[in-house]
Amino acid sequence: MSLGTDATTDSARAIVTGDSSTRELLSGGLVAISFASFVFSLLAVAQYVPADATVGGVTLATVLGGALAVVGLGVVVLGAASYAGAFETEPGHTGGLVSAAFVGALWFAVGGLIGAQTLGLSALWPVVALAAGGVGGGVALFAREDLGVTLSTGLFVLLSGLVVLTGLVGPGWQWSPEGFSITVPAVVGIPVITLFAALVGAWTAARVYGGFGPQGRQLGAHMLIGTNAAGMLALLGSIVGFILVRGFSPMTEGIEYGLFWGPWTWFNPPLVDTWVVVEGPIVWFYWPFVMEGYSTLGAGIDGVLPAIVGTVWLVAGAIAFAVPLGVGAAVFLTEYAEEGRFTFLVEISTNGLWSTPSIVYGLFGLAFLVPRLGNTNSILAGQLVLGFMLLPLVVITSRESLKSVPDEYRDASAALGVSKWETIKSVVLPASLPGVITGVILGVGRIAGETAPILLVTTSSPFPSEVAGVIEGGFRFTSAFPFVAVPDVNLIQSSSALPYQLFAVIGAGLGENLDFAWGTALVLLLVVMSFYAVGVTSRIYFRRKLDQ
């Protein structure tokens, strides 16, 4: 009797396993198709692969429409199969209030578009939208999960695919919403429709893959969040890639390099009047776009070297001004000041200053700093204004980083007889440095691309041909005390910067300057990325030091 029962149990497990494998295989395939459709829809939105692009005689729009039709039909069939008991699943008695609200919003949008655009009900379209949303949400809420969710979302995906596949939204289609001065062409409408439908299809297919119930809802949420995260990363990558594609050619135009063999001057040692000449190979490199200024006479290739140098000076000065002050203020507020009205007011003030528009900082610099710094636009004024913009974020992030250091560190140091300042300097600050550097990185990303403050307090000529001579002279020996002369630093002079130069090019009218604008944008992106790289490297270094 025991042997027979065990054999029956094993057979049942084998059947369930086989059913589950078939369900997971089919639903996993639908998830893959949905995700691929989502990716290609993003590429179509960014115009990397336009919706009307043809591959093998078939347009991308047709492929996307067919894929979504398959996903929608497949989801409905799998849901019906689960409801009929063909698969071993654990559906809930209802799809859930959140799912019903989501599905209801989808069908509300569909009903509104059909009522306003297809049926031409200019005044009654809200009634159609509410009816469609109510039916769709009601099915998802009151029917059993495997039938209600898959039916309501599967039909939405199927309808979206058929609209594109049949050409209802196809070449020549355009949408001009009443009351809005915009026109949506097919190359934009098709990828937007397929984008949302693919997202819904992936979410529903993932729930089927998990067998509905708590596990299915969890997998659906993970798929929805993961696909959105992938979409955001793809969007950022598309923006960077778009700038790279447009700006790479003008930025790299005229690059020359080579090898020269012959005598070349090396350096002029102090107190020696003759130059040292070395016989040997010289590898030379010339990149006009980043090694030359703007050619006012139109001779040669226009460059952005003065703007690059100006940007570096502005960001470096802002960091040198804001970081010590911000970290010091955060140390005082966190380690010395008692929690109370004063710290509350400081917290409110720093949050408000961080959200203040940059043009306000620029006006403050123009009215307060410029008259007190030679009454002329200067690099120093720009450094101070950008430093004021960076300071609130440094205070906020530094305070949070200091608070995140466990109190056990402080207690252990105090138990060893170490003073409070030594504890802060040797224990608390090193432990909080990765967070402080993260805040600085975020702040640099903002100030490096600011245009309004630079326009008001730093620049004069939008297209300079020469780099601002901030450092004049150099270290050299002298016969008088202190026997070493240091270079002169002149920050009271105007300079250009990459954001302002890009703004000036756009303001002058793109036209023939379009290539120069894209090249400048790419250089600005690379400069900001270089600041990020330095910050990320520093953060990794200090984090590894803490782990040792």
C-alpha cells in the first residue's frame, strides 16, 4: 500500500513538473519577446532605428506589431489554460486592487483615445474612457487572477499590436490632439504605443511564469521595475550615444600625429643660459579642436581650448572653496552642535539653497561679487558663485555621511582616551569620506554644466581665441630672499567656459555652426565625465582603505 501511494505521488509530481515546465517555457518566451520589443521601441523613439526602417522588406513597425500581437494572444491563452486547470498554478481570488487600478488606467487611456479620435466624440469621450476603464479594472479586480489579469492586459497588448500591424497607425498617420499645438507623427506614435504595450506584456507574462499568486506578483513587480530600470539606462545611453555620434566627427577633425627624429630642445635649467638639446625621436600629436581657440578670421579649424581651461578653473575653484567649508560646517552641526532649533533652521536653509535656481545665484554674483572684485567679470567671481551653489549639497551629504558612521566607532575611540577632535579627525571623517565624495561628484555634475551664472559673472567674449593667462611666470631661483619666485595667479580676468560657448553657438543660430555645437557638447560631456572619474576613483580608494 505504501509502495503504491509513493508511485502515485511520484507520477503526480512528474505531471505537475511537466506542466510547470511547459508554462515556464511559453511564458518565458513571451517575456523575452516583450523585452526585445521594449528595447527596439526605445531605439525607435531615439531614432536610432526608425519605426519605418525596412529590414528584408519588412518595416520595424510591422515586426513590433506582430510581436506584440503574439504576446497579447499568448498571455490570454495561457491565462485561460490556467483557469481551465491545464497548468498547475496558484492564482488568487482577485488580481488585486493595485493591478486593477493599473489596468483600469490603461483602458481609460484606450477608451479616451477611441472616443475622441476614432468615434469623434469631442464632448462625450470621457464617458467612453470611464466605461472602458471601469470594465478593464473590474475584470482584473473581480475575476480570478489568472483569468482577470491576463484577459484585461492581454487584450490591451493584442489591441496595441493589431493597431500597428494592420497599419491603422502606420505611414502617413499623425495625431493632432484638440486644444494642443502639437502633431505626433507615426515615427513617434508607433514606438510610444509599442513601448507601453511591451512593458505591460512583460509584466503579465512574468506573473504567468511565476504561477500567479504571491510568487507571480513578485516576479511581475521585479520584471516591471527591472524593465523600467533598463529603459532608464538605455535612455541615458541613447542620449550619450546621440551626442557621441553627432559630435565625434567635428571634434576629431584635423587630428594629426607622427614621429620626428632630430635635435629637440628639452628644458632650460635654472641659472643656466643655454638650452639642453637632445638628439632623438619625437612623437608629436595635434588635435585642433581641443588645442586651439576660436578662429575669428575663419582660418583653420575652430577650437574650444580656452573654454576647456576656463571650465576646469571654475570647477576646481568651486570645489576648493565649497568642500572645506561644507565639510567643516557638517562636522560642527553633527558632532558639536546639539539637535535643536538652530540645526533645524540650518537644515531647512541648506535644502532651500540647494533647490534655488542657478540664475538667482548668478544675479547675486552680479550684484554683490562683481562690484567688489574689480567691477568686471572674472574667473574668481564665477568660482565663488559656483562654490555657493555647491556648498549646500556638500553640507547635506556630509551631514548624512557623518550620521551614518556608527556610534560604536566614537565610543571605542573615547574608551581609549582619545580626544573628541582626534576621534573626528582619525575615525569619523575617514569613515564618512566615501559619502562626502559622492556628494561632491553629484554637485560637480550640476555646476560644471551651468550657463546662467557664468554668463552673468565670468565671461566677456563668447568665442575667445586665447586661453586666459591665469598663471604667469613659473618657479625660478632668485638671488634675493626667499630665493624662490612663485608664479603670479591672476583670477581677476574674464574667461569663457564650455556651457556658455555652447549657448553662444546656439544663440548665434545653428545652421553652419551645428557641427561645432555638437563637438562642443561632446567635449563638455567628456570634461564632466573626467570629473566624475576622478571622484569615483577617489571614492573607491577611500572605501578600500576603510576595508583594510
